[in-house]
Amino acid sequence: MSALGEKLLFYLNQAVPNQHKSLLEAKSSPESYNSFFARRAASSFAQFGKIDLRDQHILDIGCGLGANLDFLIKAQASHITALDISEGQIKSTKNILNSALQKMQEKITFLAADAARLPFKDETFDAMVAADTFEHIDDLSTAMGELARVLKSGGHLYVYFPPFYAPWGAHMVNWITIPWCQVFFTEKTILNVARKLEKENIAINSILPSETRLDLGDGQLIPFVNHLTIKRFLDIVQSIPTWHIQMSRFLAPNWRSSRTAFKNVFNTINHVPWIREMFTAKAVFILRKQ
């Protein structure tokens, strides 16, 4: 069955049109990747509703290549601590800012550190953002406790992430064109096909720069995600008494589209807990520290 599944996925993958051409083109350099998501930052943060970040010290958790920094500066944050576990990502982000966004640097502190072991004093930050980050943190439960510790009482954590069972929640777009591949195929099958595509130079991943290239490793589970679901996130939040869910939204696939009728259908079914795991492109939360 495994060999048959691999053949089926391989040929389906060639037949299904790639829906991420603009994203994959943006991955051709760290600068274009940063620019791609920076252009989307305003519409992404608009999903939180009207939020006021003026004169606040903000922790940007998993800042990556710094796509949110320009937005946060324009929101008049007093200072931003840009945190990422990867020293390489921090170095690349600094290089991008040196060439394009020099005026921002005086308001930004960069730090390579693990979100589960934060080197900050209690109640350091006024607010926090975690944009497409929580699905990558290995020990998210410990990290959420640490974030609660270093956030001031009454402060907010703004979060959005794609659940693992979302159409593209497996984060395999560097290889796989099929939505919900992790639902219809085993992870072992997906990885074996991805490795074959890369070996045969069919997948784009092998020609990407180090900043946007992903490593499949040699295991049987997708290595760069923690398989975070909405349910698991809610369980973690509810296990930490200081967190209070102030707002939650479950955005439909293609939520940036203007097709209102399409959105309304998914907005209705996304009230059903098990169904929303598959039909939520982004889970959006505002958490408040009690």
C-alpha cells in the first residue's frame, strides 16, 4: 500500500496545478520573501480587529526574516524585540534591514533564543505577536508559560497560525501541490515522494537559498512543524491560568479572497470543532494576561 500510495501521490502532484507560484517565486531570495509577507502584514493583522500598539514594547516571537517589523514600526511601537531561535535567520534579517530599512534599526533589538527559555525578566513586554510561529515551536506548552511570565499583566498576545490539518498545514508547498496531503496520505509517503522529487530536481526546494530552503531530514514525520491543532492550542492555553482568550476567529481557506459566499459557507462549518481543524486556514487569537 505504501508503494501504491507513493505512486498515486507522485502522479497527482504532477497533475494538480501549483497554487503557490507567487509564494515560491518570493522564496528565491530572503529579500523577496521578506517583501512578500511584509506586503501582507496589514491585512493579516487586521484580522485581530482594531488594536493599539502605540508606545508599547513588543516581543515579535519567531520573527523569521522580519516581515512584520515594518508594520509594527508604523503602528508606533516604542520598541520591538525580534526573537528567533535561528541565529542564521537573525543574521539574514539584519542584512535585509541594513540594505532596505535602516531607519527601523534604532527601534529594534534582535535576539536568537528559544521561546521556551526566554532570557527576560518577569513582565518585560507590553504586548507580543506570534505570526505563523506557534506551529513550529517544539515545546509550545513551556513556551506559552514563558510568554505569560514575561508579559505584563493586562498585556496581549496576538497569535495566528495554520492548524496542522488545514489545506496547507503540513508546510510541504516546496514539494507538494495537493491540499490536505497530510490527511489523505501518511507522512512517510509524503516525505518519500518529496525526497524523490528533490532527488530528481523536480521540486523547487533544492534550488532555494538557505534562508527559505527546508530540510526533510531522514525521519518519517514532517520535521519542521509540531503538528499543532486548534484543540491542542486551546488545551495549552486553558492549562495556564494567567491566559484569557479575548478573541478567536477561524479563517476559511483563501480567506484573502473577496468571494463572500465562499467565506460564509466555511465560516458556518468552522463552528464545528472537528471540521474546523480541516477548513481553517488561519486560527486567530487574542490572549490577555490576567
